[in-house]
Amino acid sequence: MSRGRVELRLRVDPIACDGIGVCSQISAAVSLDRWGYPVVEDAVAASDQRTARRAVRACPRRALWLEPVADPR
């Protein structure tokens, strides 16, 4: 983890998501499965955190959120 930056995890609520796909158009941290629903990695790369935040704000169903990754120490 880089100094001064919190490692984040992007989460998806599969029940709330309608598979619109706006998130994947905004952020490289989100890809879509074959049905158009978001697939996210465990942790968002530092270079993708800004666009991941934009994707969370743009989600029309509020089905995305970011949470800090727990420090294993």
C-alpha cells in the first residue's frame, strides 16, 4: 500500500444492479460478464481509484460502493 493512500475494494450489490453497464464505461476497474453485469477485482489499483469513485457516483441503482481493505497487520 502506498503512503497516504488507502487501498480500496469495489463492491457490487447483485440484487440492486440492473446491468446497465455505466460503471464499466467509466472505470477500468469494472468489466462486464456476458449478461452485462459488473465484475470487479478484489482491490482497486491506485491508478483506478479516481474512476472507480466516479463509477460509484454514476450508478443509477446505487449498486456499487467502495470500502477500505482491512490491513492484515
